[in-house]
Amino acid sequence: MSSNNFFKARTILAPTLDIAEEVNNYLMTIIPGGKKLYLSSDSICIDEGNMESQLDLYDPELLNSINYSGLPLHKLILKVGVPMMLLRNIDQSSGLYNGTRLQVKKLENHVIECEVLIGNNVGHIALIPKMNIWYQQIKLSQLDFNKDSFP
């Protein structure tokens, strides 16, 4: 893993989010260095008529426990040197689109510095900022709150 090309030729595939989380946790244990924790700040947008009465049902603990395809996890733990993949289109002209593989080079409070591992911009240094993501297409009533993954 000390070679710069180690992660360029490798991909880890996982059939479910639970297995992907297991693989990520294992990878974090074998890569040396200190961890940095990034947390989301989840809240409900009040844009529907009678939503205010339901706010007590969806406390931050419940929102932070949602593990749903297409939603980032509440906790993101990274180390310098770990590979990561973008799940959103950020800047397609710079090669930062969904599926781009990167390697973490530096971890700051509001930005992650990465090296692009694939595509036309291999070796390019990218700065990934902390950003707001709105999920208007997913309604809380569509989520299954009875899954085992919820506390």
C-alpha cells in the first residue's frame, strides 16, 4: 500500500451497505495513521402543511441512524491514504463525478484534499468541500423505520 499506484488498479465491490461498512472498517484498521471524524447535521425541512406537529417524531438521533441508499452516512471516518469514491457530481469538467476514485492526501475541518486515481485527471489534486445536500425526493414516510439497522 505504500506505492502510489496500489489503489489505482484495485476496486472493492460490496453487495450491500452493511458489507461495504464492514470492508471500510477493516480497511481503516490496516491503514496506519490517525482518524478524522466528520459528522452530518441532519434536520427536517418544514415545507409541507402540517409537518410541524410531526417534528417530535423525527429527532436527530433517528435521522442520524438512517442508512439508506443514496444518502451519506451520518459519520464519515477518514485517514490520510485511504481510498474513497465520490457519490455525487461535483465538477465534471475537472473529473469529479459520481464514481470517481480518489485517495485522501490531507484532512481539514471543512475540506478534504484528495488525489484523483482514475479518468482523464489522474494525479490531479482535488479539494472536496463540506456541502449541504437536500433530499427533497425522499419523504420520511417512505423510509422503513422498522429495519434492524435503526436503534
